[in-house]
Amino acid sequence: MGWFALAGIAAAALALMLVLRLPKAVVGFAGAALMLGATGYALQGSPALPAATPKTEPPVGVADAELVTLRQQLFGRFQYSDSYFFIADALTRAGEERKAARAMLGGVRSAPNSLPLWTGFAFATAGADGAMSPAARMAFRRAHLINPQHPGPYFYEGLAYVRAGDLAAARPAWLRALRLSPPNAPWREGIALRLVLLDRFLAMQAGAKGMAQ
């Protein structure tokens, strides 16, 4: 049963990383780590021992083409916020998450009622802090207050939780984003797919914990 659990978790983890469009180097490293873990289990595994509590890895800052497209679908193209997102995306790709958050802070200061900029600032702040910090939560609340019926802030809130390793907290945010999305919205399929993969991964985790007890 241990091998079935390992294979299931590996498949779900790799699928989630691919859908989140993590860099190829990160996906490759994760695949190698899973293979190394499987080898170690085969050589020294002790299924009777209680499972250790998993450690959350730091989130990876990514600004890839798919997420940029999804953002443009959610908030529109050729907006005032685009210049700030362009700068923040470049800084995130360079691994400068705190500078990216400061760039988005400049955006919300220049346009304090901008839903896209508050959402971007909240997401960038969570990435810079490596967790859903109080500052990031405050920024997401501000975005929700600007437009409680817009799915964008909820989607990015869920994505921030995923990258912080809090998958259970991500689910209600993505479910809310999906429910607020019109049936013909171009971004709806992307949110729905991520939610399905997240549910599968959570189910795999629960199953693995149940077998370990």
C-alpha cells in the first residue's frame, strides 16, 4: 500500500506543479527528488514506523505566460496596472520578490482604488514573505472590499496559499472564485482545473495519512 500511496502522491504533485506552470528546472528537481525518495524507500523503508510530519518548502515565485494570460482575462488588457505588473513580473523572474512587492506597493499608492493593483500587491507580498502574512491578508481584504463579486482576488488568494504550502486554505478561495465566474468566462476552465487537481492532491494526502496511522 505504501507504493500505491507514493505513486499517487507523486502523480498528483507533478500534475499540480505543471498546472501552476512552475519552471522546468523546479519540476525536474522535484521529479528527481521523488525518484530518490522512492529508491530510499525501496532500500530502507519501514512502513510500520509512524509517518513524520511533512515540512513545507518555501514558495517559488513565478510569473509565466499562462498566469499572465489568466490575469489579463480576469482584469483586462491595456490597463493602467499593466506597467506595474510588467515590472513586478520581471523582478519575480529574477528572484527579487521583495522588490516586486515594493513595485506593486507603488501601484496601489498611485491608484488606491484599483482592484488589479491591490490583488497584485497582495499576491506579491505573500510571495515576498513566503507565507500568507498579515500584510498580504490585509491587501486581499482590501481587494475584496473594492469588488466583492470579482473572482480575481479569490483566485490569487488561493494561489498564494498553495505556494505557501497551505493547500486546505486554498480550496475555499478557489471555490469562491469559480462560483463567481460566469459560465462562459475565458478564465473559468483554468480555475476549475486547478481546483480539481487540488482536491485530488488533498484526497491523496488524506489517504496517505490514514494508511500511516
